[in-house]
Amino acid sequence: MKNKIDFYQERQVLLTRQASELEAKVRELNREIEERRQAEQALRESEGKYHSLVDNINIGVYRTSSGRGRFIQANPAMAKIFGYDSLDEFMDITVSDLYQKVDDRKAFLEMVRQHGFAKDRELAMRRKDGTPIWCSASAKATLNDQGRIEWMDGVLEDITDRKKLEEQLRQAQKMEAIGTLAGGIAHDFNNILTALLGYSNLLKLKIGNDQVLNNYVDQILISSEKAANLTKSLLAFSRKQIIDPKPVDLNQIVRGIEKLLRRLIGEDIEFKTILDDRELAIMADSGQIEQILINLSSNASDAMPGGGIFTIQTEHIELRESGSGLPEHLVPGEYALITASDTGKGMDEKTKQRIFEPFFTTKEIGKGTGLGLSIVYGIIKQHNGDVHVYSEPGKGTSLKIYFPLIQSDVEDPEQARQKILLGGNETILVAEDSPEVRQLIVTVLEQFGYTVIAAVDGEDAVDKFTARSDTIQLLILDVVMPKMNGKEAFDRMRAIRKDIKAIFSSGYTADIIQRKGILENGAGYLPKPVLPHVLLSVIRETLDKG
């Protein structure tokens, strides 16, 4: 009996222990189930966030097979980048369908095979409608047991806008470099032409009525003036040509030159002007604006050998905000817009990108210098304006030119010029670093009664002025000189004698005169190449000012 009791007691203890262990295991199992449930929930949430991120970003994400290059997976951005209506439609194409050139895809795959990945490769691709685009692609390969590519995972970004901006920057830098070169060449040639034109004019005064010698000199002068016009064109493009801006009405300039443009265009072309009813006041050199219109008219005439329509239109426009719709390089504000349109043969994109380069021309040899639109570009930029070209082959060309509007009163263009005497007996200090130009100026002035003190640079001029400041009535200073430039020398001499009058001479000044306001303070301006009659006129005009 006792044994039975012991057995049941032991059995009871065992069952109790087993029940306790089972209960602990159930609790452990429940905990593991809850942990797994939480992990699965976290995984679902993570996957949801991942898919939401991948589905909503603008960067394409994809997986492709290694064989035919089919898309295994892709996000909606891939379809959007390449212009497909849906992701399902996009998944039906092959990777090769997206490349402009099959060889580009082969090169991309070869890089992945060799290195296991490719990073930030710029690829020329195309949209569904054939529109070319640029994309930056990165990819990583997953290999199978044999070490071959099983699939590739990658990301892709549309960088077309960035590539366009980079191209615009390169074009601007190229134009700036060409402009600097052109301006430097023109500066050097101006000094040579000053001597050539100056002494030819003096020679013509000396030879009298000898018809043969006069003809010879005339031919020298004609050729020299052509060369001088060429250097002016180069300076206009490089934006180093000195301009004399005043408040002017753009409509008034167009009306004033309209008859000349009609003759220039020719009878086979219909010429129209559509001018804004309002005054379009801009700060400009009217002669330079006329040069723009002449060059554009000449180009339009060449573009329509069989006739057509050439239209010049002016408008008052307000550009309100930056971003989309605002022409590049322009800030919000009010502008005078002049549009020159023709119905000619138009241009392809390659030609359009080069039209403002100096010496670039599509005309036959001998039919043009290739400087017409370069001059237009330089003048516009020097007037703080901007130009945009719209053209397609067979659809004509339209140039839109923007000039900032001003509130100033427009100057009367009919104001009469005062007659200027040519000779005098004053003492003039001439500072010019070019020996040929310096000697020419000295020769001309001495022949017309002036006493001349010559200086080889700015420092020399200051020293000589300091020694004889009471006897000097006028300074003629080259703007660009070694040791001390013309403005610095003028400031030093003006500190010695505040009422001293000055004329600044240069054909290449980097806009120093305009930026420093020298012309506005009563100083005269003498353009290079220096012509004797212009030299004498500017001197008299400056000396006779009150």
C-alpha cells in the first residue's frame, strides 16, 4: 500500500513538473510567435517604405537579365524618363531599345563584366518618341555559380538639362576666349593702323595736285580704312569697343534708319516694321544699335535670295520671375524687345550654335567676313542686353534682342553739332607708349601750332606734368600703358591741378572709361586708329569747353 502511495506521489510530482515545463515552453513559443509577427510586420513596413521610396523617386531603378537585356523589375520613374505611358508598356521593351547607339550598350556591359560594376556613366539614350536624352547610369552585377552575370541591378538619372547647361557654359567660355583674343589682336593692329592712316593723311596734304601720287595715297587710305573697320568689328565682338551710351528711344532709332534698311534689303524682299506705341527708352549708343539693325538686315537679305518677308518688331515686355519662361541671363524687370524675323532658309542646330563666332560663315568664299553677327553679339552684351535665336531649316530665323528699359528722358537726336576749329597754340602733354602713335600725334599737333610735351608712359607723364603743370592746358592719355595706366596718371595729375582737361585715347579699354565715369566728368575720347582731322577736332572741342 505504501508503495502505491509513493508511486502516485512521484507521478504527481512528475506531472506537475512536466506541466510547468510545458507551460514555460508555451510561453516561450508565444513569445517567439509574437517576435516573429512583429518582425514580419516590421519587414512589411520596411518593404512598404522601400517600395514607396522606389516608386516615388525621380531616379530610375531597374533589374535586367544578362541575356537579351529584358527588364525584370523597374520603378515608374523608368517609364516616365523614357516617355512610356505605363510601367507595363515599358516592361515590354528591351534595354537596347533605349540606346541611341548599340555600341554604347556593349561598352557599358563590358565595363560591368570586367569590374563587376559601372558608376555614373553618361549615356546617349532616347525616349519612346525618338527624342534624344542624356542619362547617368550606375549598375552592379550579380553572378551565378559559374561566375557569369545572372542579372544587373542599377539606377538611372535623366541629366539632359544638366548637359544643356554644361554646353551653354562651354559655349559662353569659348565666346569669351575668342573675344579676348579678338580684342587683343584689334588693339595691336589699331596702333599700327594709327601710324599708317595718320602719315598717309599727312602725305596727302603735302603732295599737292600730283594726280598719280594722290591716287596711290588714296589706295593706301582705302585699304587702311578697311583694316580699321575690321578691327572695330573685332572690338565690337570682344565688347572692348568704347560706346557712348545716352537715353534713346528704340523706336526712334528704327524709324531713323528704316529707309536705309529698305535699300539694303532689296526690292525682292518685303520689309515690315511693327513698332510699339509707347516710347522704349534704353541707355544705348544709337550708332551701335543702328549697326545691329544693318547687320541683321544684311543677313536676312542673304538668307532670302529668292525673296521673302523681313520684319522688325519692337515691344515693351515685363519679365516677372526667374525660372521657367524667363530667357537665360536675364533678371526680372522691364525690357525693350526687338525681334528681327525672316522667312528664309533657316538654320540647323549645329549652325545655330556657332552663328555668333567671329569668322564663322555659311556664305561662299569672298561673300562675307563672318563678323556680322559677332558684332551684333558684342554690341548687345556691351549694352547689358541679351539675344536669343529661334530657327529651323526651311522655317526662317527669328532673333529676339532684349535691352533693359530706363526711366530717363530721351535725348533729342537732332541736336546740332558745334563747329570746331582745327588749330591752336596751347601746350599739350601726350602720353602714349606706342612710339609710332606718339610720333604721329606729335607731328600733327606741331604742324597745327600746338606745343607738345611727349611722355612714354603714365609715370613719365606724371613727372613731366609735375615739372610744368602751370604751362600745360591739355592731357592726351592712352588708357592702357605700362607702369601706370591713363586713368591712374590722370588722377595723379588732377590732384596737382584740379582744372586740367584730358582726352583719353584707346581702341581697347575693357570698358574702363565707362566704369570709372571719366567721360561723364568732362574728359574727351579719341578712338584708335587716330585720324588727324578727328584728333584736331576732339582737341579743340575739349579745350573750348567752359
